[in-house]
Amino acid sequence: MLKIKCPFCGVRDESEFSCGGEAHIARPTTDLKLTDKIFSEYLFMKYNPKGVFLERWCHTSGCRRWFNLARDTVSHEIIEIYPMGVFPKTVKGKKAYQANWRRKSKYEAVSKPAKRTKK
């Protein structure tokens, strides 16, 4: 069993948590016009690497708050725990983020807000 350090409650057994799946997925907004192919890629294509994986976790039997976790899927070593809405700070976490195939997917590109231009 994993021992997970909740950023709000401290170290607890894995049984107190629920894994929410892959972290940092750009979810399409309702105003986007996506083709069925692009939407099915978002919905059904899962990333299951051998190595460092970025996951969302919720402390369901405790504070019920969500956080992100970088974990090695081979050794189950927890590399980093960080807040929702923030990117990983460790070298391994950053590499896992960049290596994810979703960074180059069409729906992620169209889900990003437009860059502001200086006037």
C-alpha cells in the first residue's frame, strides 16, 4: 500500500484517497467546434507510460481536497506532490509533462486560450 502525503492533512494510507486519473488534460470547452475524431481522441485515448506519470488525487476520506502527484508507475515511488492548477517543479515531473503525447494533440491546441497581443 502506498503512503501518500496529503498537502493538507499529512501522511495517510492510499485507501483514504481516490485517483482521478491523468493530470493536466486540457478539457474542451463547449464553444469549441471539434470534429468527432478529435473529441473521441480526447475521450478515449489514455496515456499509460512505464515511468513517471502525472495523476490527480482526492483525499476522499479526509479533507476531500484535490492535488496532483507525480508517481513512477514501475516502482510506485511518489516523486512530487503539488497543487491543482500548477505544473510540476521537479526535473522528472517536468520531463513527464513534456513527454506526454497530449502536448501535441489537436484538441489541446484548440483548448488553449488565445495569446494576448501587446498594443
